[in-house]
Amino acid sequence: MHNQNKILRVLQLITLLKKQPAKSIRFLAGILESTDRTVYRYLDLVKELGFELQKDHNNKFQIFGEDDYPSISFSKEEVSLLRDLVLSTGKDNKLKDSLLQKIYLQSELAIQGNHVLKANLGRMIEKINSSIFENKRILLKGYHSINTQVISDRIIEPISLTDNYNSVCGFELETKLNKYYNLERINEVVILNESQEFNKLHQLDELDVFGFSERNGEKFIVELSLSLRAYILLKEQYPKIGKHINKELKSEKYNLKVNVNNPKPITRFILGLNDEIKIIGSNKFKNYFLKNKI
């Protein structure tokens, strides 16, 4: 059972790392219910399996690029070894590494690993919906804040889930502010036996393409020239940004012009691909970038 759990956690880790944004070791340890040292060992295994693992300047990790193996089938020998691995025999076999790679790409265990993550998010969504219906407060246990880089518990009065079920908007009791919380950064949702009291202060703000409301900071106009690679990666990471990007005529460059409520996400993205992105407009954002690029 130990080896089976290890495989499932590695699969869950791969699933997490293939989703944007990049994740910190502390965040991954919280989601996987493991220690930081264990997560580092899992990351070594992920690299051994052939995935291109990238670390940004904030020591956060993600898997870069598309799968290089679009269609793979198992041999009889690999199927046999897979059965042995799942049954936790732990045999030492040369087929092991190639098999683990294929498990993620094309096996029921890959689906199961993804379902582990999705099932947890599904339970959170169910609890949040119930608390809204019952007009109850909820406790967000172990929320991982990107802005403060702090893991803490938050008590909120939930207002609504976003249309894509990525976040919940809630009135935070400690700060008396309406905020959005990414579900993937929550370890657990607990419904409290406390009725909501601040309904008159509940407010849903329109989010920018990065998921930030007007209350999250100062507004900026961002204008960029992107390479094809930068364009693809930005659309993958933030799908809603696509309608704000236009391709230059007779060129492989793409132009972005968008209003944002928080410049931190796009600043981090530019820093990761600095040679493939040029800031072409908005002196206000240029000055912000120059002050925060180190």
C-alpha cells in the first residue's frame, strides 16, 4: 500500500504542477499532506520521469511544455509490472521508469490521480454551496496566499462561487473586506455553526483576467509584444486573456493590451520570459515593472 500511495501522490503532484501558476514547496506539502523533504524527493522522481520541471525566482515549481508522447500503448510486460506496482510489490525492474511515465499519460491511475485532486475540490464546492444556502460562515483551513506568501486559516461569509468554480468570493471577518479565494489554495473547507451577520456589506466585484477585483490594488494598463511561445504560455496560464491579444500582420509577434487590477501576475510572467516579451506601452506599468523586476 505504501508504494501505491506514493505513486498516487506523484501523479497528484504532476497534476498540480501542470496547472498554472507555479507552486511553492510549502503549498505542495500542504496539498499532499507531506513534509517539504518528501515533496523534494517527489520532484526528483518527476524529473527522472522526463518532465521538464522549472523553478522561478520565487522558488516555485511548475511543469513546462506539452506532453511529448501523444499516443502510447502498454506492452504486455509493462502491464504486468503495473499490476505489481499497484499491488505494492516494489520489484526492481528496468521497465519501471518508462511505465511510470506512461501511467500519467495514458492509464487509469493517471485518471485516478487527477480525480484525487478533483474530488477534493468537488467536496469544497459542495460545502461552500451548502453554507451559502444555509447562510453560514465557513473556515478556510490552510489557505495559501500568493500575495503574502503565508499559510493561514480564514473565516469568511461566502457570497458566491465564480462561474468557472475556480474561486469563492467571501466577506473576510478579520479584514472586513470582500475577497476572492482560489479553491486550489485551500486545504479544507469547514462549515461553522455561525450565521452570517454582514450580508449588507457583501459585494461581488468584476474580476480582471488574472482573477483580481478592483479592491486588490491599483489599476494598470498593460501593453506587451509577445513571441509565439510567450503568447501560447500566457493563454494556457490565463485563458481569459486571449480576447485581449492580437497577432501582428506579417510577423510572428502578438500584441497584448489589457486593464488589470493587480500587476503582480503579469510582472511575474514577464520575468520568467524576459527575452521573449517587450513592454510597449503604459509608462505607469513600465515604471512599476522596473521597480519590481529584481
